[in-house]
Amino acid sequence: MTKAIEAGLSPAKKDGGGHGAAVRVDGVDIKFGSFHAVCDISLDIAAGEFLCLLGPSGCGKSTLLSALAGFVRPHQGALTVDGTPITGPDPELGMVFQSSEALFDWLTVRQNVAFGPRMRGKSRAEQTALADEYLSLVGLRHCADRFPPQLSGGMRQRVQIARVLANQPQVVLMDEPFGALDAQTRQVMQQEMGRIWQASGCTVVFVTHDIDEAILLADRVAVMTAGPAASIKTVYEVDLPRPRDESDPAALELRRSLRQDIGEEVRKSLRDQGLDPEDER
Amino acid sequence: MTTVTVDATPKPRVERRALQAARLRLRTLALYAVSVVVGIGIWQLLATHYGPSLVASPHATLSATGDLARDGTLTNSIIASSRRILIGWGLGLVVGVPAGLLVGQIRLVRQLLEPYIEFFRFIPPIAFVTLAVVWLGIGESSKVVLIFYTAVFIVILNTSAGVMAVSESKLRAAASLGASRRQILRGVVLPSTVPYIITGARLAMGNSFLTIVSAEIVAAQVGLGSLIWTSRNYGRIDWVFVGIITLGILGFVFDRVLRIVASRVLRRYGVKL
């Protein structure tokens, strides 16, 4: 886990050259007490890849992501980044949370973004340079001196993304980062996300329940089964040129398959809860 | 109250809004005035009904205030009581905030201290007056310690409640950005807890005023509490009234100052009072 890029001058990374790390999920089981959240998941995520974890709500996508971030220990199996086991929260594994509650409301936007570099003992000048660089990347340089509560929801999520990127992590984990935004803002953010990912070159694991979002962003989409004891149902390659065109026939075809997969899982989950979806019609 | 001016809004509307706010303020002040006048009226009625040996009239209280102010008793009492309250309350904060942070953050500390917090919080300071004098003498320290006692537990309780209410995602975010446990405590937990600390400080201030009279019950030469107690011995009901009213006004002023300073200085921490 070595990185040559220093504060302020990161031309090497700007072109997206090999900054990400390969992530390996090997037979992972996660339990909370007697609740079996995630069962025997294995996934290989390539360095620099954008992987979407797609699944019905409550299926354990976020649980798996928490394990990747080091917040939750798997009960069984191994999680590694470039071969090194994940043992706890790590600045190399940046996390963008669904809620912008994760921002520090008492710090300015710039101070929020500089938080990681500050914790890691960078000089004041380096902190500011990094913060401003990544604020520019997410288009919020002009808001650097404002406070998070003064920003809109979409802007706050951009701050979260900049804050994670300012640590120059190898892997960025995103937990439905645009889920709480209105439809228009979400669309803009999704387009921006593709650009930001390509500029940063990191590996992204992106949790969503939005099929279109997955198609728009991912190199591969891993569909999860409905929980409890969720696992990976199917992994789809999204072999479409970027920027993506939603009306591309291949995209439409992929959407149909994904919708069918998710539909099956939702119906299964309803049946498990004693609600037969066929009966209700 | 400040009016936020938005560039895009046409001027007349802003002005109208400012005018409306001013009118609302005026209305509030007028109602305060009405309430005070009615209160004094009722007081006067009670005084005429029960006579000066039971209720000192507003006029008698005012002239007694004049007397006490002229010979310096009132000012000295205010200074003495304020000093005790500020020192005891300040110590309560200095000890209570770090203790509350530790209680909220570290389960072992919480489990060790909780029984004592839950025990002492139900014992009123007046129960300790005798012990305080026996242990610490009749000097300032016994009074300050009683104020400290009444302040510290409420600060600890509020601070630790604040620590336990810090959002999980903020803590996780800080940890994954590379903050150590200590950095998280200083950089995330403490700032998130500030509104709770301020609430604790205000409640502690109230407690301190409730306690000052009992703290000065024994062997205080000067102070608002001691004024109230010694007046009883002289049968001066009017002085008792002066002491009580001064105490109320002083408490109100202290709380106001605390609120204004806290909401100005600590606004970025989400303190809204």
C-alpha cells in the first residue's frame, strides 16, 4: 500500500493511472448476534474498477460495505486490499455515507475536506492545497468557507466525496450516496460521479438499489439476493462506452435483466414475510 | 433577532419583514410590561390585605432596597454571592465536562461512576451543609464546594448524554479518515456535544442559585442568602423580600448573559438559544 502522490501535485493520478487497489471478498459471512446478514460472499474487484452492489432494500449491501470499510468484522471469510487484510477503519478505504450527517457541521467546507490530511499530520499548507484541489474537482471551490448546514443536499454529498478523495484513498466505498437527493440533483451527481471517478483513478464499490444508476456508473454490477443471509445472485459486465447512453439497446437489454433479477428477489422476500405478491393482484 | 437579507428579494419586502419583526418585538416587550405591572398590583393587594408583618409592600421593598443599597449591604451581598456561584459553577464545568466526556465515551468509566452519579444526584446540597462546615470550616470553601456539588452532576449527565447522542456516521467517518481515538474525542465528540454542555451549564447555573441560599445558611457574614437568613432574625420581612427579588433578577441576568455569549461564540457548534 504505497503511494507516491504528495499534496498539491498529483499529475500522475489525474490521468487515472493505477491508483486504485484490488479488493478481494472471500467467503465472507456476517452475523449480528443470531441474525445472519450476509452469507458466503466472494467477489474479486479489480484495481480501478467501478463495481455496483445492487439489491433490494434491507438485503445486506450496506452491511457488506461496512465490512469493507472496517466498521464491521466478518464472522467468517477474508477481506483484503491488494492482499493486505482489512482489520479496521483505514484512510486507504474512504467511505461516503448515505446521509450528509457524516459531515462535521462545525467546520467549514474546506476544513471538512482537510480533516483527513490534518489527522494524518500534513502541514497546514498541504491541508489547504489538498482541500482546494478536491473541492475544485467536485466543483465546490467557491463554497470553501461556508458551513455544511448552509449547503444544499447535493452540495453536501459533493463535500463528502471531496473529503474522502482528499485522503487519496485506494478504494472509495459509497453507500447510496445519492439516495436522499431529488431526481434532478441525483442525475447531475451521477454524471459528475463518472467524471470524478475517472479523474481519481480509485477503485469504487458503490451500493445502490437504483438500476439506472448502476447501469450509468458501473463496470460491473453485482446483484445481491434478498436477505437475510444475502449472497451474490449474478454479476453483470456493463460493457458500454462512457459516457453512457441510457437509450443504447444494450443498456435497455441489461436493464431488463437487472429488473427481472431484482423483481425475483423482491417477490421472494415478500413471500418469506408471508405476503404473497401473486395473491394481492 | 437578525434579519437575513437575500440579494434577489425586492427591497420593499425585506423592509416590510423587518418592520414586522420590530412590531413583534415591541408586542413582546409590551406584554412583559403588562405582566410585571399586573404582578406588582397583585403583590400590592396582598400586602394591604395581610399587613407589613407578613407581606412587605412594593413600596416598602423599594425603600428597603434603597437603604440596603446606600449602606453597601446590597452590593456586597450581590458580589459575594455571585463570586461563590461563579467559582463553584465554573469548577463544576471544569470537572464535569471532561468527566462527562469520559463517562459517555468509555464504558468502563461509565459503569464505575454511574452508581455514584445516580446516588448523589438525589441528595440535595442542603443535606451537606453541616458536613461542609464541619469538614471545610466556615470560610468560603464550604460554600463554593456546595455550589460545585450542585453543578457538577448535572453537567456530567448532560455531557455524557451528548456524547452518547453523537451520530454513528460522524464517528465512523472520522475513523475512516484516519483519526485516532483521541483525535475523535477532541475533534468530533467534543464539538458535537457542545449544545448538550451548554444546556448542562444553564441547568447547573439554575441549581447554583437554588443552592446559594442554603450554602449561606451557616456562618456567612455577607451574601444574598445570608441577607435573607439574618433578616429573619431581625424580623425585617422587607429585607427578606429585597434578598429574594435580587436573587431572581441576578439569576435572570446570569442566564441571559450565558445564553447570549454561548449563542454568539458557539453558533457554529449548533448552539441555538
